Amino acid sequence: MKISPFETEFPPESLPTVLGGPLQNAQLDQQGDQTAHWVRAERAQQIAVGNAVHGFYLAKRFSERLASFDAWTSSSAERAIAAIETKLWRLAVIDVAMVNDTNQLKRAASLPGVLANMTAALAADADPKFAPDRASLQAIRSATNADLVVPLKYVRHVRNKWAGHPSMDRDFDSWADADTELNIPLVEEALAILVRAHQEAADLAARCPILMPLFAVPSPEGEDQTQADGSIIRVIPMTVDWSSVTVLAGLMREGARKDAEALVDQISFSPSGVSPDDPTSDQR
């Protein structure tokens, strides 16, 4: 019997017509150069706090709850949830590594991209009175150098060799036991280092006269939006103070823990009424 080829589950008409191609690097670099410094800083903070902090603690608390969870309705469900747990950890590693990504710094919404902007601004003024600020900035860059700081090197390694790329290197490279397991304390320490660095960079930008205007967020402009009933409301976008990263990270950590608790509680709820202890519930 001939086996049918593997096909998508979507009908052919669901596929969009895509014309042309994405912008080239030169065009993207030009757009990156025109982006305000505060926009990059805000986006980088969103990645650090909204993605990395939430993603890590969602995975961590989910794993902690699963370790003592025994209300499986079937072995199939247990395998599926184990797969989800692994995927959460992969995403957590990718999210933490993204905070310190050094690729395409001209347009990267990462901490190194923000620090590169700050370095260029300070280098443009040779006044000796800004030497302490330049030294503070260099200290932040050294503290977040993944070539020198082991937790950051570890996160970059497991992102490149496991979480984010189809590498076979773990077959040959057993550094930090990354070939057999994920060291969660090291990932968390890397995240903590990066959140602290974000806060230190924000504090420096707030006190340095050269950096202050570059990272000042302009007053938001409102926009009229027509609602479904025809009424018009004035919408004013809200931004978050970059200097509040430590507070925001703490709130996001607690929120992620609650999200994980709610997720496991939902998994443990059996709407079909089948008891997890029922031996007939293991259906395949």
C-alpha cells in the first residue's frame, strides 16, 4: 500500500499570497539608526522582564508543581505534559539568552544594544568629568560579558547547543554537564545578573547629563479611535519607566508563579468526571 505524502491540515485557500521579500540588512540598519534610544531601551526591558522573567518563573514553578503531581488520568497525558514542560524550559533558555544577545547590535532590542548606544554617546564627549560614568558603563558591560561570566556563558551555550539550534555538539561537548541536563540555578543566576544590569544602566542614564536626554520618554500623544458603536474615544499609550525594572521583575516573577499554579490546577481538574484513580481511565 502506498503511503500518502505528509500534508498540512489547512486547506490550500488558507495560504496567503506573499510577494517580494523582507528588507535587506542595509535598509534595516538605516531604520535602526533612526530609532530613538529610549525606544530600544524600552523594548529591551520588555524582553528582559516581560519575556525572560515571566518565561523562566513560569517554567520553574510549573516544574516544581509537576514534581509532586500524581493525579494523571492517563499515561498519555503524563507524557504530553512532560513534553510541554521541556518546551517551556527551551523557551525560558531562549528568552534569557535574548536579553544578552549580541547579534546585529545596530538594531538589537537587547541589553548589549542599549549599552552600545550608551557607550557611543559617552565616547562622543571626552570631558574628564564623565570618566566615572564611562567607568560605570564599562563595569556593566564587563559584568554582562558572556565570554567572562560563567552563568551568562552557560545560557548562551545551552541556547546555541540545545534550546535554539539543531546542534549535534552536545554529543561531543560535555562542558558544565550541558550534554545531559539543564542547570536551572545557573539559568536563574544569569537572569538575575541581566535584570540587575538593566537596573544599573537605567540608574546611570538617569544621573548622567549626556545620557539623560537620550533616554527621556516623550509625552505620549493621544489618538482618536472609533468604537464599534460609532463613539470616539481618545487613546493615550502608556509606557513603563525604565528605571523601575527591579520592581517590574519582582511583579512579573510573582505573576508567572500564579500563572503556573493556575495551569497545574486546571490540569488537575477533570471535567469528564473520571477519577484519576480509576484504572479504566488510561485510554490510548
